[in-house]
Amino acid sequence: MFSDLREGSQVYILTKERIDAPKLEVGKVVSYTQPVPKYPNSFSYVNPQVECVMDLKVSVGDETFDIPQLPSREGLYRFKNVVVTDSRDAMNMEVEKMRQMSAEHVETTPLHEKALKAYDDILATINPSFAKDKRLDDMDRRINSLDEKLDKILDSLSTR
């Protein structure tokens, strides 16, 4: 639980701003606030079910990050493209879950490539302007491919 953190405690921060470049940083707690009710009119001391939050200041290398409004009774928190936890096991499970999702996407890529071809064929059948654009794109690709082959042939002939 975040409420158990003290100065010097280790915190794991996973940033997922780019799907192709997740980044894990390990930091140390520099300071923290005592848990307070998330909603000011709540009486957390009377009702332990009231959600409490706390703020952390974490040092990672030469940088210090403020992590506001962490739920004090939880040990893993996700907000936007960031995951924060004080547990190596929790971070391990989070990264394994993300890895599995990426693996599933990679496995289904050929299926989606076939689907795109089928959708293109259907659109070409029902939409003459799409068919014309598709033919022009295909011709451009073929011309570019032939240009590349011709350049290779000319290069090999000039080196003789």
C-alpha cells in the first residue's frame, strides 16, 4: 500500500507514452504527504471506506517527480500512460500483461492484413473511384519497384 511508503522506499514507474517504447524507472521516495480524504467533506477517521489519497515526490536519477493523488490504500495506480507501484511483483505482472497484449497483436497481424485485402476488394467492387485510386497506387508501386531494379542493374553494369 502506498500509505506504507517512507522516505527512501523504492517505487517503480512505468511510462507507456509510446507503445513501441515503454520505459521503466526505479526511484526512491523523497517525501510524501499523510493520507487525506479524496473528497474534502469525507470523514475518513469515522468511516474507513472513504477513499484517501496522498502525494509522493520521487527521485529518479537526477530528476524529481511529483506524483499527486495516489490512493493510499492501494499498491498499484494507473493514470494516463503511467503505472506506479511500490511492488516489484505487481510491476512484473503489469509488464507481463502488456507483453501478452502485444504478442496477441503480433499474432493477429497476418489475419488483419488478409482482412484489409478483402476490404479493399469489396470497396473496389462497390466504389469505382476507390478502384481507380487503388489501380493508380498499384501502378505507382510497380513503377517504383521497376525503377529500383533498373537502378540496381545500372549500378552493377557500371562497376564492371
